[in-house]
Amino acid sequence: MLSLTFLNPEKGKDALCLTIEMEIKKLPRGKNSRLVNFSLTVILFFGLLWIGFSRVTDNSTTSGKIPAPQPGFLAPEFSLEAMNGETVSLTSLRGRPVLLNFWASWCPPCRSEMPAMQELFAEFEDQGFTILAVNATNQDDLDEMKRFVEDNQLQFPILLDQTGSAANLYNVQSLPTSFFINQEGIVEDLIIGGMSEALLRIRVKALLSESPVRDGGQ
């Protein structure tokens, strides 16, 4: 009995397996050798076919269908209360490109990039672009955060992550962390650390280039 098992190497411990078993009968030496070679060729062919099929299946499964906080995946859904008391969900913004930014008022790079974010929000809001600034409220001073928002006249939604649930959902390890999400809800880019106005503009324009122009941001 000849038995070979093929794994999809891209799936690690979660790999699907294909096992092929063929019975090799005792034949005269020459015929037995030819049969073994033929059997190995058949097994190799079906094994490669299996791996190729598994890759196609994997790509079609993960391409924008599985939620995960990384490029190429569907941005995980969440709902948080905003500073104005309204509840905002990510799915309610489907159809619009979104910059999802995790920040805190005590974070110098966060404070530094906020004016540029406000400038780009004002410039591109009428094209559908929006920003969700998720404040690490469980680690921040609420009064200081509100003063910062008012002093900088930030007009985009400021969401209050009072339990850290959104940060945990997006596996945020440091601030600021920004996710650029396209109109289909797919994470296009992930930036850890502060961004210059030039970098922000490049990323926002890349998102908008994939989106139809919207009338008045509606």
C-alpha cells in the first residue's frame, strides 16, 4: 500500500489534507517499477491539483469576507457612542471611504496629526470621505480630550472607546494607529504611528480613487 498526504502549505496547522492511497501489487521487478513510477506520477498530479484548488478557495474566502484588522480583510464591525451622544457604527458608513484612527489626547503624535486630518476631512468630505477618530477613553482624561477637540475645531466624529473594546477588536498596540478602509469596507492600509500631512493626503487620495464621486457626501 502506497500512501501520500498533501497539505496546503499556506494554511499551517489549519491546513486541509488530501491523502491518496494506492495498492501496489507484487509484480515482476520491471513491471512493478513501472507501476510505482506511474502511481507516483498520478499522485503528484492530483496533489498539485489539490494544492492549487486549496489556494483558490482560500483566496476567495478571505478576500474581503472574513473580518480582520489587516489589509485585504473586511474591517471588523463595531458601534460606539460619539461625543455628541449619537451611536455610530462602521457599517452605517459602507459606501464611503473611511479613515479609522485610534488616538488619545496625551499622545504627542496623535495631537500632531489631528490638524492635518481635519484639513483633509474638510477638503474631501463632499467626495464621501470621512474620519472616525476613536479615542482611548479608558486611558484618557475626558475633559482634556474635549478641550483638545474644541481647541482644534475637529469636525469629524470623535468616538468614545470607554472599555477599550474597539481597540482590542482592532488589536491596537500603540497610538496612533490608523486604518484606511475603502467604500466596500475592506482595509486597504494600516499605519502605526503618526502621519505627516503629505502621507495622509496620499492615502486619502488613494481611497478616493477607488470610490465614485458622491454628491455632497450623501
